[in-house]
Amino acid sequence: MTTNKKLLAFIEEYKALLNPDKIVWIDGSEVQLEELRKQAVDEKIIIKLNEDLLPGCYLHRTTQNDVARVEGRTFICSKNKEDSAPINNWMETTEAFTLLNGLFKDVMKGRTMYIIPYSMGAVGSKFSKIGIEITDSIYVVLNMAIMTRIGKSVLDALGDGDFVKGVHSYADLDEEKRYICHFPEENTIMSINSNYGGNVLLGKKCFALRIASYLGKNEGWMAEHMLILGIENPKGEVKYIAAAFPSACGKTNLAMLIPPEIYREKGYKVWCVGDDIAWIRVGEDGRLWAVNPENGFFGVAPGTNLKSNPNALLSTKKNTIFTNVVHNLDNNTVWWEGMDKNPPMNAIDWKGNPWNGEMKDADGRAIKGAHPNSRFTAPAINCPCISSEFEAPNGVPLSAIVFGGRRAKTAPLVYQSKDWNNGVFVGSIMASETTAAAVGQVGVVRRDPMAMRPFVGYNMGDYFNHWIEMGKKVTNKPKIFNVNWFRTDDNGNFIWPGFGDNLRVLEWILARCDESIDAKETAIGFVPFAKDINVNGLEDVTTETIEDLLTIDKEMWLKEAEGIEEFYGELTRVPTELYNQLKTLKDNLNK
């Protein structure tokens, strides 16, 4: 399928190491993919679901020790420690290759080695990058066929060019020998002993963020953990926003937002360009342009329903792979907590055990049927609000960049940074609660700069500096904001309604980008005048509620500044510009 000498040498090198019984090149054809689906069903890797209710859909279960990204087993490997550490787990390059080659030795004996050529971004676009993933997992092949563009057209676009090397084997699924290793200096990813999507779909976080962030630093562009959405006003004008949120902070909901009725009646529409990752470059017009390098959605299932995110749910109705959800035996479909209030009474849970919606544990608590981090892999084209610019080779121009997280009290509903470097500071101090998407404690607040803490492929201080340097290249900069949908009252209840009503805040953000509305300058940035957030049609939210949501508690922010200083102290190479921003914040608070 190719005459690329570097690619053929790569294949021969790992063929000798892995020792597979058979080699299959993935050509991207539906004929080949359908054969693999049938094989996967026959081998009980996936379960074919009801063709009438969920056409082209399948269910998969991972092993119980392999259900989420494992940050403790994820490494950035480089020759010098400080080029990767201290945020990342580091392993020296030669040491890592020696360890992994030992684990990969003969690991595919008796198995098939699949070779997946894939493009991150539209095939042939100058924004796009190409990868090759070697794997012994049909599950990986079928998911990569949804999440990326695969096959012969990719090899044709590659020609004799360079590519990101990826090697994966589920091996024995031994969690003590599980490693997800990235070699940015070698353009290589190696993953072993996992078969969970976030660890093994190497085009996703591994390539599109960890490796791509390093490529972006060297080549003068940005790879960011951001959704991209377009907001169309009643005049038919569309403006685009990129936004970064840690997992389970409403990112997918925002990417597929449905406007409130009073906005729909006026003619507002929201278009999804991407729900997770943005590659951002400086355009010839001096603006930042963003593309979504992915071709599908790898969404969290629990909590996804017709109220919280109808577009996401509708995206899963055909040609989707569900992982670790409930199997409803009565109609051969799937279910998860939060889908609806009618759990099946005759079902199999994510562990493969009989389950029904009335089961309780010894303390009388409901026994969950789906894993909290259960997933769906759905084609982006399924999304009812997919943007017409989804395949645009040069992407879309950004008017605003938005950061956000879960903060119960500290951060206001929305505020605008004072300039680009202040915006970089705002992104660098993001903090949120941990979720089930990463193994570890749930509900602990941690700093997650730009929502990239688990995904930066090099030193975090250097990453901050790259942001600052990018600002010098952009003559027509997007404005930078921070939002917090999760502020709570004294009883722990969310004050802001969220979901589609978040458009009310985005409307203010775009008005600020147009400089068509004033704002109040505060110690942390510009906040809206309460009257400028549209509350028409909201029963429990008044202008007084908005005033409360926009309150900035000086003592809380002074304590926040202490936490920021402590966090910066844990890093290396933090730019002087950010320490200056921290000093300015303290000075402003103490005035």
C-alpha cells in the first residue's frame, strides 16, 4: 500500500520485535471494516446491538482493571528530565525504549498485527498530521475508524513524508506492566497492557495533544484541549469560540449546546466544530484559526440524556461503539445512569454480571450498572449540529478563547482577562475537581492549567512560555475569558442553570469581542454589569442572582493567590511574565 521507505522500515522493525502470525493493513474500506466487525462479534470482543433501534452499533466491555486513563502509568520520555518534568511522569529515553522493547518482545505471537494509517485533520490539509498505529486489537481498529480518517487515502497523502509512530498491544492487560509512553523527540508513542480508549486510541490524547503540543512548540502553532463552537446570530453571522475545560465540566454539553427557546425564536443557532481538541495556527490575516483534528466523539456516557445534551445522545444512535455501559437484554440496546428514569429490569452490567435498576448494596444505595467513565465512540457527522466548517482545511477564525472549571465559590460566573498575557495567566491558574475520567481520588480540587495538565508533551513552564510567544505572533488576538458554571449556594446547590442557558454568557463574551458593551474593571479582570446578562425567561435567576454570581471575594482571592504561588513553585521555567501577573493580582487585591 506504500513505498514510503521510512514507513516500511518502521513496519519491518516492529514486525521483528512483535513477531505476529499475520499482518493486515487497514485500507479504510467499508468491506474490510465490516469483516473486522463480524470477526470481533464472533470472538466475543463486541456485541452487535439491535439493528432497528441502534443500526451499526456495538457494545464492548473492558477488563475491570482497565477503565480509564492512567496518569500514574503515563510517561513523557526525553533525554533530559527537566524537558518533560515536573508535571509529567518522566522516563529517560533509552531506559524507556529498553523497558518497552522487553515488554513488546514476541507479544503478538499467535495474533494479528493491524497497521492503521490515520490522519489527524482532513486528509491533505496543511493543518493535518499523519500517524501510523500498529496494534493487535480489533477494538482499537474499529474505534480509530470512527475517531480518525483512516486508510489508503492517508497513505497517498503521506507520500514519502514523516509520520508519528505508534505501537500498541493489549498484551496480558497486566496493570503492573501497563505503560503509555510518549517520545516527543522521536515522534513515537508506545502503549502496552491496556485496551481502554484513552490509553490506546493513539491518535487522540497521545498524538493530538501530547505529541502535537511538542510539535506545535517547535513549529509555531498550538495543540489544545479545547472544544470549538460557532454561534450564529439572527443576521446569519457566525463567530467561533475555543474553550478549555477539564473532564466532566460540561465541555461536550457546551460544544453541542442547544440555545434556549427565546434565543431559538430570534434565530440563534450553535454549530459544533469539535468537542475536545483544537489545533490552532496563525492565519495570513493575523487571526488565530482552529481545526478539530478528530473525526468522532469519545464521550462520557453517564449523565448524557435528552435534557443535558440531546445532540450528543442523538450522535450515538447509529454506527457507535459503546464501552462499559449497561446491556438491556429485553431489546438488545444500552443504558446508563442519567440516560432516563427507566433503568432496565433485565440487563447485564458493565462487568458482565446480571443487573437490574432496583439492585441495592448492603447500605441501601443503588448499585450502578454502567461504569462512571463508560464511553461512546460516535462519528462526528452524526451530530445534528455539526458545523458546515467541520472539514474546512484551514479551520475557523477564533473570536474568543474561554477557560473554565468547577469552583464552588471563588471564580465568578464570567470574567475577561485584561490582555493576552493576563489571559495566559488566567489559563495557567485554572483549578477544578478531579473526575472519574482519570484514575485516582474523585472530588479533589487541583490545578489544571488550560485543562492540559495530563496532556502537555513537555515542560509546563515552557508550555506557558509558548503561549506568551504565540501572543507576539498574533496581530488580531482573540479575547480571553474565564467562566464558572458551577458556583454553589450555601447548601451546595448550583446557582446558574447551565446547559443551553450558558449561551447567555457566551452572548456577553461575543459582545465584548465586538467591543459593543461595557464591563466593570475589577482586581481579577473585567466582569459584566449584571444587567448585561440576559435573564429573560429564567424563573429562578434574577439580576440580583447575577450580581451574586459576579461577586469577587477579596479574602478568597488572596488565598487563591497563595495557592497560585505555591503551584508555580512546584514547576520550573515559569515565565517572568506570569510571576509579574501574579504580583499585579496581589497588588490589585490589596488596594
